[in-house]
Amino acid sequence: MILTVTPNAAVDKTFRVEGFQLDRVHRPSIAHTVAGGKGINVARVYQTLGGQTVNTGFLGGVQGRLVAQALAAEGLGNQFVHCDGETRLCIAIIDPTTGTQTEINESGPGVSQHSVSDLLRRVKSLLSQQEFDFLVLSGSLPPGVPVSLYTDLIALGKEHGVRTALDASGRALAAGIAAAPWMVKPNRAELESITDTIAGGMEERLDDLRRLRDIGICIAALTLGSEGALLVSEDGSLAALPPVIEFASAVASGDAFLAAFLWAWTYGPAPGDAAYALRLATGAGAANAAVIGAGFCTRESVFALAESVTISQCA
């Protein structure tokens, strides 16, 4: 079982618009509305693979109620904390004719310090009452939430003997990394934002991941979209190349990767096998990219595509 924390949950709307242009009226050929936010996406895929989840974060206003209703409809455990602001709306417009994806994401609700304290108490209570394999910390921080939130949550995880996985960006990612979670999973842009460099190739990227290992992070993974992923662990460095798919949407492919990695680490044929976990995670990222909607890949597609993932050792 995993406990996910999504500080900036959302109502996610994905539209497929063939021939999308500015200054035009468009009617999407597909419209998809779901509960969103990175931790919720992780929970959705983790549950699809057969795992159990409890999920928390902040919800507020009319859109917060919509997210809560959607979580209930999907059977995703809801332990979210109320905040006074309005949960955000995130819109993705996908044009399959050009392969482009345009996103409009609201910043999120204003969150009081009282609500932040409520969330920390909620997580501490959940960690005390139930056994979790991982505490998953995902996504951006809404206005009013201190950058130290992930640092404090990582400390709570360590206090209760629960491994933490962090997938964030910017200052929140940098602060969280300093607290040495068990795993970090940035994408290319997120890694570059904290290293202040644009990595020129695989060796530079691997060096960045190895530096994360040097400060006490056990698993450092970098997702690279259609180029695959890199992983550095105590067992060495690995590269994964995904199969070619008919691309539909990149929304939540990184979240699918993280969910499958954590599930495989616990429930795979050889628990703790980094190569197997990377293979299944890369398959999940590809399976998610082949469908419209965040985290709506099937279990069958994840395992089928994982069989076509190429894993190689890096020097």
C-alpha cells in the first residue's frame, strides 16, 4: 500500500483537437474530465496494477468537491484536507495532426498555514495507524504552502520507517532533495532546473543522478519521454529504451512510470530488482502515452509494452 500526497490536486480536462490553432473556435473530438494532480495519477496507475492506495493533499471549493466525487467513483481512498481556496483547473489540448500538446494550468488555491498544519497532522496520523510501503510526494505546491512542506513530509516518513518517493519541480524539488528521500524522479526539465545546466548527453545526466546518490538518495531516476529513462541505484546505472507507440498524450506518463516502479519494487517477481522495476515503469510510461487521460492505461498494456522495453547497463 502507498500513501500519496498531492498538495495541488486539480480537475483535469483533456481535449483532442485536430488542427488546433490560436484565434479559432474549436470543438474537440474527445473531451476527458477526471480528478488530477500528480499523486492522484500515481494512485490511479498503482491501483490499476493491483496495489492499494490512500491519498491526501488539499481540496477546496466547488472543484474540490468534484475531485472528491471522482476519487470516490474510482475507489481511490480520500483523506484530503480542506482548504479555503478553490482547487485548480488544468486543461490540456492535444493535436494529433501536429503532435503538439498545449497546457493551461491554474496555480492552485491559496492555502493557509492552518491547513498546512492539518495536512502534516493527517499524514502523521495515517503513517501511525497503517502500514505503507511508500510515501509518495508529487507535484507543485499551491500558493501559501511553504517550500519546506516536502522536507517536513520526508522527515515524517523517516520517523515512521516509510520510504519516500519525490516527484516535484523547482524550489520544492531542491528542498526535498536536501532531505534525502529514498527516491527522486525528475524529468529532463526538472533536473536541469536544479542543476542550472543543460545536460549535453547521457553521461552528463548520469553524473547528475550519481550526485543525488552521493547525498543519500537510494534511487535516482530520470524520465526522458520517448527517449526512455535513466536509473542510478546501489546496483549501478541503467538505461531504458521504450517501444515505439502510437502517441496520444504525454499527460501523466511520468506519474505512470513512478507508480509502476514502486509497484514492481514491492510486488515484482524479485522485489527490489531495479532492472525489472525500470522495465515495468518504462512500459507504464509508454502505455499511458498511448491513451487520452492521465493514468488510464490498462494493466495488460503496461505488461505487454514492458516486454518490448530494452534495458542496458551504463558504464
